[in-house]
Amino acid sequence: MGIVRSTAVGMAVGTALLATALGGCAGSGGTGGKGRPGTSGTPASAPARTSPGGDTIGATGSACELPVTFDIARHWKAKSIDARKELSEASEKPDDDLGGALADSLLRQGPVTAACEIDAKPAGNIGFLRVWTGRTGDADAGGVLRAFVAAEDDVSKAKYHSFTTGGGVSAVEVEYLYTSKLLEETKKESAFAVSTPDGPVVLHLGGMDTQEHEEMRPAYDLAKRTLELA
């Protein structure tokens, strides 16, 4: 996904195409199973839980319904992505339709699809923490994560390790560098994956550049500390 793909999602949210394709979450991911639809908001009858950071998402009635729950940083805003619907609509468009191709490139990465996008702009940074989900049966978190990274061009120095989230879920994490040939710039990205009964989940942190990535890292670490199965 990298600088071109990653920033395209956030920067193009104001366009008609991405407002439609990503407006439900203007991101996610589970992109995944890059494809589990979620809700677009939190009903008044089921307010999201709060934490010292911010809301807790993932549970029924939260901004994004996912196979996992975790806390998001204060002021960050989560929106769900109905990737299944958007990809279905894109598949019905002509083969030469650029909108359909763009939607597919933004909503799929390897074996997962976009399910939720958590925007850092309200907190003062340019970037997103995105959630991607996969199909039930893709149980190998490490394999899913490697395929996720392999689907992103121009990646180098990927380092993988295993850990356990604060909620007791076994996870695999990767840190790597992405180089944009267009912008001639290299930046750091991070992601981790877990397996759930409903399929794998990947959380990815990009950013406009390495500085933005590092400034947003506490929100990513908060997700790692609080993630548990839904």
C-alpha cells in the first residue's frame, strides 16, 4: 500500500469515489477477509465504551464491528468500511473503469480487505491506523501478515516477531520500510496480525512519512496493549 496507496486513501477521501468507497470507514480494511461489513456509527442505545485513551471499538454497536476489540487513542476517529459492498459494485463496472480498479487497489491487500479506518487528523497527525480482515479458515496469522506485506511493492528490511497482546491474543508483528519510486522517499510502516474464529485481523500503521509514523506510534501501541477477541 505504501506512500502512494496509503496516502491516496486518506488524501482522496474528499473525492466522490473515495467518499463512497471509504466513507463507511474511509478506511479500515479487514479490508479483509479484507471484507467484513461494519456499522457507520455508534447507536445512542449502545454507546462505545471509553478508556483513558479514547473509545473502544470492535464490539457490536461500536464505530467498527470487528472480530477483535481494542482501544483507540483520544481524539482519533474510527469509521467502518463495507468493503464487500464496494468491491461488489466495483466488479460490475467495465474492465477499463479506473474507479473500479482504484477501489480494488484501496480495499484489497493480499489475503485481507479493509474493514475499518481510524483517522489521526483530529488528533493533529496525518495518517491512519487501518484494520483489515480475512476469511474464516485463514488461521495462520504469520502467513497472512507475510502475504499482506508481500502485496505492498517496494518493501525492504522487514523484521517479524511474535508477541502476545494485552488481551492475551497471540500475534505476529512486522516493521519494514516502504520506498515510493514516485516520491523518491522511504518511510517506516508497522503492522501486526492475529487469528480469530472469524478469520485473521491485520492492524496497519502507515503515515505520510517516518516522522508522522513515530508520532502516531503510541496509538498503535495502545491497540496492541488492549486488543482482545470480540
